[in-house]
Amino acid sequence: MAKLALNKSTLNHENQRLKSFRQFVPALDLKRKQILAARMKSRRVLEQLQQDEHQINASVAEQIPMLAQTRLDLNSLIRIQRVEHQLDNLVGIELPRVARVELDRAQYSRLAMPQWVDRAVDLMGQMLELKVLQQVERVRLERLEEALQKTTQRLNLFDKVLIPRTESNIRRIRIALSDVERAGVVRAKIAKGKRARVALR
């Protein structure tokens, strides 16, 4: 770190820096609060998606108990065909969002399959969609966590390092300038006293 010049131009420069630092703090704090709110919302959404998944699993166990003993390959009957994503922008953070999930349901003979297969395929489709939504919500949450960490670090940098350091520099410069001013006054009085003594002789 360069040595601090104890003069008026440095004092003005440090005052300008302090003013700009203090302007950044409220904006960063607001950004941090918005990210915190979005993170809390994302956590609630993820919890709800997990509850929905448990409900579907419970529905499968309750409504289609014969699924556990079947040798049928039901996974080939439904799959994800396409997922459309969109990006939301929250205070400069790009957050993915699922716009649409398209499922591809295979054609099968209703006569060749047991009658409960339709319900099982419906529930599997819901489960596939939930998995996609959970995956994207986890990415959102991860990005929000990273952004929160960076924003908190920046806020702490300004609030706990740069502002106190700049205030300390301003105090040092003011003390040095007042010492120089006081020394000038003392020198002027001494010089005035010498001139008065020389004039008396």
C-alpha cells in the first residue's frame, strides 16, 4: 500500500472515496436482501416439489401395488421429449426457469396391457416432470447461494474494511493538517516576537 500523502488534495480525494463507498453500501444491502428473499422462496418451492414427489410415490404404492411385482418395462412407455427453459433476471443474476416440459408417451395396445398401466404411465409422467423442476430449482438455488456469498463479501469489504480505512485516513490527514497549521501559527508568533525585540533595540 502506498504511503498516504498528508495534504489537502489527498483529504479531498479520501472524502470523495468515502462518499462513493457510502453510496454503494445501501445498494449492495438492498441487493443482498432481494437475493435472500429469492433464496427463501426457492427453498420453499424445492420443498414443495419434494413433497409432491413423496405424494406421487405414496399414490403409486396405494393405487398400483401390483407395479412392484410386474415384469413390464414401463420406462419405455413415457419419456421426456423436450424441456423449454427461460431465464429470469434478478438483480443481475440469471436464473433458469422451466417454461414447459413435453413428454413423449408411447403408443401401446390397451388390450395387451393391464388396465392399471394407464394410471402408472400418468404418474410416471408427473414424476418425470417433477424431477426436471427439482433439477432446475436446485440450479436456481445454487446460483442464488453463490450470488449471496459474493454480495455479502462485497458488502463486508465496503462496510468493514474500505469505509473504516478511509475514515481513519481522513482523521490522520486532518490531524496532520491541523498540526501543520498550529506549527505555522507558533512560528509566526515566534517571528513576530523576534521582530518586536529587534525593533526595541
